[in-house]
Amino acid sequence: MKQLKITKFPALDYAGNEAFNTLSTNLSFAGASVKKIMITSCHAAEGKSYLSMNLMRTLAQRGIKVALVDADLRRSMVNSDYGLKYEDGRSDGKGLSHFLAGMVGMDEVIYQTDIPNAIMVPVGRDVPNPLALLTNSHFAELLDMLARMADYVIVDAPPVGVVIDAAEIAKACDGTLIAVNYNDVSRQELLDVKQQIEQTGCPILGTVLNQVDYDNYMGRKYYKSYSKYGKYGYYKKYYKRSHEAEKK
């Protein structure tokens, strides 16, 4: 298997580790049949890639085999923001788009990262029509293969409220986590995204709140009905990192 280094991965302090450990633990409550998990958001810049990458790292550090697929074929920033380095030292390489376009085989786009227990399928090159590739049966086949190789497959998808791609991706997944920027998303927007995902038949596992102001948050019930496994808000400084790492 090809090797991939993640050279820009800020360490979490105690509060951040606790947030992701809690989320990782609660994923097990979804049951053994939930392996392929799409992570999306309502809008751009809500920290979905930050959530995807740190969830991958946390699961791997706990000895759980995990695969991450960067499926944001339109505006992925993971390669640059997380400093992905391929075997030849390049900052770009073969990835999901190359496989879906039939340019390379599946084994050419699955990389062993420098994080033990974590493998990854990077996004690949920009393509003119991402939706056409994502509706290709090869996408579901790739996720099924990864699900045989790992305990969890995390799929970093585009925002649901921006493009239709995530709805197609959801059809190949067992559950969805929605990254929500606290106080930036209205109840109606979240309801619309919830309905759109549920129409695909993919269950919503819960929401993850970013940029939470705990001083004002406690006691509020704004998102209560949408967060099945609780509210995993990060302190402002964690969202600041995600906002800087994912400007899309």
C-alpha cells in the first residue's frame, strides 16, 4: 500500500481530546451495522473536514481501524490545509477522482497514512462534473471495500445546503453526522438538510456543534431534537482552527 504523510495536524489539548473521545465512544452506540459515516454540513466553513480528520485520528489512536475518504470533489482543501505528502514528496497525487474516472485502479488510491490504523483516499484532481462521478457505481464499491478493511469509513462530503453531491454520497453510507456552526444555522435550515438526507434513506446519527459559546449555551434547547447522541460542541478556539483549516 502506498504511503501518505499528514504534515499539518495541530495537536488537541485536553478539552479537544475529550470532545472527540466522547464522539468516538458514542459512535459505537449506533451499532455494528453503521460503518460508513458521511460527515457534512449545512453551509461551507462549518468545520466538517476538521471534524472528519480529527475523528479519524481519535479513532485510530484508540486502536480502531479507520479509513477516510475525501469526497468533496468541488472544493476540498484537505491536501493543502493538512499538508498531505505523497511518496514522491509531491503535495498532490492519485485520488478518488482518478479512480472514479477510470484512470487508475482502486489499490492506487488507498494510502496508509503515518497515523497507525488510519488509511485514506485523498480527493485527487479537480473535475468538471463531480456529481457524474459520485453517481458511478464504483464509488459504492470503493466504500464497501474500505468497510472490509477498516472498522469505520469516514466520508468527508460537501455541504448539503450548497450542492446535491452529499445526497448522492449519503445513499452509499450507513449514517450521517452534521457539522453545525453554532448560531449560524437556523432551525429551518437544519430541518431542510435533515429532510434532504433522510430522503436518501441514510439515518442521521447526530449533529456536532462548532464555535460554541458555553457561557450562553447552557440551558438552551435550540438543537435538542436534532442531536441524538448529545451535543459535542468545541470551544471557540477549536472552531477557529477548523475555520482556518477549512475555508470552503
